[in-house]
Amino acid sequence: MGLRQAIADTLANKYGLQYDSATEILVTNGVTEGGFCCNYCNY
């Protein structure tokens, strides 16, 4: 099981949320990098 799938499973079990691990979960090594990736992809 990959990390993104494990995160999706945890969110589903704890909070009843459904996310597609292939397209809706992004794993980064920090907030700055994650914010940059999200903002950069929008332009």
C-alpha cells in the first residue's frame, strides 16, 4: 500500500471522507513546497 492510499484510507475511516489517492492527495516534504506546487499549477 502506498502512502497516498494509506492517507485516503485513514481519512475515510476516521472522518468518512472519500478521496482518490491518485488524483486528490499530494504528499510533499513541507508546507512551503506544497503551497508552491499548488499555487504554481494554477497558473
